[in-house]
Amino acid sequence: MLKFECKNCNKWHPLPFHVSSVEVRCPDCSQTILGADIYVTSGPLAITKEALQKNVHKYKRLVQNAEKEVEELKKRGAARGLDTTQDQGGAFAMHLRELLCGARDDTRYRVAEEMTLKYFFSGLNHVAKVVDISLTGVCLQTQDASSPKTGATIPLRFVDAGAEAVISGEVAWSGKAGLIGVRFTRLTKEQEDFIRELILKKCALETVSGAG
Ligand SMILES: [Zn+2]
């Protein structure tokens, strides 16, 4: 999760998005804060996004070491008949991984409320379930055996509360069981706002972990 501190009202506020701009506005006092320190947080850990991005390789190594350590502990624990999966080390490694995820500028958000869209492919309209979404693309669960393959260009039709947006996308990868990743090829300002709104409404504002 991202948050920043408003020096004016002395409160921490969550930021629902990866803000690319250098200024953020306090939702309480409407104060515009230039160059605010934006923190990436996960559980008890918090670090400024800037510092995190500068040292991503270091933190990646740290995560790998922590995970290795946890594996070792698990093995040793299992040998003695103990379950150490919920131990502190495991939680630490998980939070670290989550932090790294927050350093990405194309953070994906898991859809909390059922969301579908239509896409046009090989002369037909198809319905797909949105699995996660970011400002740069969507992961879709397609229903058809003949889902579009990597490299295909497909128009995506999002509908939300009567408003709709048709956004051009390119299939970046296609995986098992009809899962595909589609990158938006370009977004107008209006389309970007539409996607932001959609994420705010439909997604649990915690990020999706893992690479991709
Ligand atoms: Zn404030």
C-alpha cells in the first residue's frame, strides 16, 4: 500500500494509486503537497518509494535470502514435526516481497467485485472476466478454447455504470486455461481516467504480488 503524510493536518493518508506526478493532494485539507515522501508499506514495514526504487536490486536479494532462510526453517521444523509456516520470518519475507511489488509503476490491482468486459476477436464478440487490472493493462480469464494468442491486437470494451470505453490492447502473453495478459496500446487522458475510476470502484486496493 502507498501512503503519505500531510504535514498540514499531521495525518497519514493512503494513496490508492501509483502516483506518477510529484504532487499529491491531501484528501482532508486539500493542501497540495509538492515532492511529498510517498511510502510503500506492507504490514509493519514502510519505506519511501524513492529509496526502494533506488535499491531494488538490494531488496530483491534480501527477499531471496529471507525466503531461503524460511525454507530452511520449514525443513528443519518439519523434521522435528513442527509447523513453522506461520513464523515471523515467513511474514517478513512476504511483506518484503509486497514492498517490492509496490515499487513498480504499473501495479496491478485484483478485482474484488465481479467485472467482465467484451473483446472483439476473429469476427466475434467474446466476454471475458477481468482478473486484475492496472493503468497499463489487464489480465483476463477468457472462456473460449480459441482465446487470442500473443501478439494479437484486440479492442476491449469496458462498461461501467452506463459509461463505456473501447480501448485497444495487444495480447502480451497467453497462459494456461484461457488466461491472457493484454497491454493497452495507448490510452487517451479520458480512457486513463476511466480506468482509474474503474480500479477505485472495483478493486481491493491491495496490490497483486508476484512478477509479471
Ligand atoms: Zn492534510
